[in-house]
Amino acid sequence: MKLNQQDKELIERAKEVIKKSASLKKKDFGEVGGALITSKGNIYTGISTGFFCGMGSCGEYQAVGAMLSNGEKEIDTIVAVERSDKVIMPPCGKCREMIYQCDKKNLNTWVIISKSKKVKLKELLPHRWQELWNE
């Protein structure tokens, strides 16, 4: 599906959070900016983090954490933008599972995967690992 104006604004919010994180002057912080809008219309953002000890997390992961911290769990649309050339990227497998596990309704979350296209999470996550436990 093609992007609408709200999707384009969400992409800009992800870019903005990357710019804000530049003041931290940490090499592995803010390589990816994540932004999401909830079913209630609230926007949450986050940046990727990386630490020399091997721990870190994705921008989408941080945005979801902000959402959960504010008592919400249903995501309408989510996007991740890479810093260096502003590439829009689909969420990694860990993030796909996390989005789903926040609320099963999130299978219908719109995921912006390029500058011109979005798909439902269920298209990116056709075989959820929890389903295997129920076979």
C-alpha cells in the first residue's frame, strides 16, 4: 500500500529523533531512529543504542518501550530510518516478534518498509514462534 501524509510525518519524526541524538556524541547511538503511532493517535520515538559490552537495542524497540511506559500497546503504524542515508528499513526479526507480543492485534500494524510502501506486520511475520508451541 502507498504511504499517506501521516506516514510521511512519522518518517520525519524518526529522522528528528536521530538528529536529537547526535548531541550525545556516541558513535553507536542513534544509527536508527524509530517512530510509531498508536491506535489512540499518540506518537512515540526511540533511537538504537549500542554498547561495547555487546548490549544494545533497535530504534523500534526503544519507541515501543516508550509506548508501553505510557500505558499503550496497540500500534497503528511503525517505521525505522537509518541515519547515514535516511534509508527506511523493515524491522529486524526480534522487533517483529516484540511488536506482535505487545498485543496480538498488532499483526495488523502497518509497517513502513520503503519511501513509498507499507505492509501489515502479518506479511512480515507469517510464522510466529509462539504458534509453534501450540502444535
